[in-house]
Amino acid sequence: MPVNRPIIKSIINYDLYWLAGFTSAEGSFLIKNFKSKTKLGVALILVFQLVQHARVEKLMKSLIVYFGCGNIYTSNDAAFVYRVSKF
């Protein structure tokens, strides 16, 4: 039986323990490689990302304000990805 889930409201002052748990459960770190014009011909990008359902779009966008970096991408119509790939 489907259950209606509440809409998550944006909270700018996050509890650090909640944020650590949220990242532990939903976050990931990636290393991407691509062709470049360096001596080796390959470069690496370090990526941190969090993926959530589209119903928490405001929460994901508030992470940009809280951390002061990153972007939001849509992986499909039902999910948002908060991604940081610059130091």
C-alpha cells in the first residue's frame, strides 16, 4: 500500500551529526579520468556527490548555500544529484 511521504523543508543550519549520517548513507566519492593535454595524456577529477529523490529538491539546493559550493544535476526525472568536483 503506497504511503504519502512528507515534503522535506529546507533547513540551512544543519546538525553536523545528521549531515554526517546523511552523507554516510547517501553520499559517494568518485575519481573520474579523462583525456587531457598533459604529459601523461590523462587527468583526474575528484567528485563528491549526494543523490536524492526529486521530492527533496529544496533540501538539495540548500546544500549549495550551506557548503558554498557544488551544483545540482538531474540524473533522471525522479532524482537530483548534488555534486562537488572542484577544490
